[in-house]
Amino acid sequence: MEKYFALIAESIFFKGLPDDHILALLAIAREKEYAKNEMIFFEGDQGTGFFINTEGMVKIFKSSPDGKEQILHIFGPGEPFGEVPVFSGKTYPANAEAITCCKSLLFPRQAIVELITANPTIALNMLAVLSLRLRQFTVQVENLSLKEVPGRLAAHLLMLYFEQHRKNTIVLNISKTQLASLLGTIPETLSRILNRMAGQGLLAVQGSRIEILDMAGLELLAQTGRAE
């Protein structure tokens, strides 16, 4: 398990903790592997613990009775998910599925609670992450309820721009179908909007690579829902 030391030490949950705390966390972790499209947990399952992804991509999503899917998050290596039941002691509030072959570390709920009880500082980062996730959900609800799809897409592309070290050519790390679900729309609408934004001179689209041509225009679209 020590091969994961650096990844855990740099994760947003545990960054800054002393080495002995990281080793104690690794001692209770269990390695898990999932095939592409394999379910990790379902909404309503008893929360047995939380995960930190170590390889591949995981999506968190909700499903309606008629099968419509709304993606809430996409997580890559080093990112935690399924943490809510650790504190609530209840069930997972959404579904988790591997969208590529992936590996994760599972931190069992009872073991992590005992570890936090013995070392309360471990909980501080976790609470900070939960607060961050709450703010992210607030922004997501605002985007889905108050912004039209072009504004949502522009905001998402700007987020990727900052995440990918402010490079004008950004790379989508998920399929356009998954991106459409994340933005609360359908693939056909997403394709039309990308084409329109390209026609407006905001973007140049080539497969999964999107070049930002007009940063000011993209920022205006993200803020107001309209381009100049």
C-alpha cells in the first residue's frame, strides 16, 4: 500500500497531514478494481466507506425513473468520492460508475471514524472538502436552473482552462455524451451549440480538443449567457 503514499499525501482530503497519519490511513485502506461501466455503488446502498480514486475515471450521477441520467461529478486519480455517509452514517445519495477501467482505495467507515476519533486533525481537511463540494453544488444548481446551455458550456470550458494550466487548447477528458449529461442537455444540442460558438469565433473544435479563440467573449457568455 505504500505505493499510494504520495497520492494520498497530495489528495485534497489529506494534504498537509504528517507522515504517520498518512501511514495510518493506508493501513486501513482496501484496494478495489472496477471494469469499464461497472457500478461501484448505487444510490440507496448502505454507506460502507468512502473512496479515493487512484486510476481511471469515475462518474457520480442520479437517474430518473424513466432512465434519464444527470451526471453530478466526474472524478479522476487522487480525487475522493462517496464521502457523505462517513459523516451521516446513512446511504449513498447518488450512483457511482467506472467510466474507464479504474482502481480505487476504499476507506471503511468504521475504521475511518475510529481513526478520526483518535486523530481529530484528520477530519479538518475532510470537512473543508465537504464545504467545497457544497459550494460546487450551489454553483451547479445555479447553472442548471438559471443559465441556458451555452452559458453552462462556456463556464465548464473556463473551468477546464484553469484546471489544465491556462492553456488555450483544452482537452475534454470525457465523451461529449457525458459532457451533455453533466450540463443537463442532450448530445445533439451540445453539438449545435459548439458549432454555433465556433461560428461566432469563440472556439475551434477538433474532436476532444477545443481551442479558445476569444477568451473575453467566452467569459461574457459564461456570465451573461450571451456573446457579443
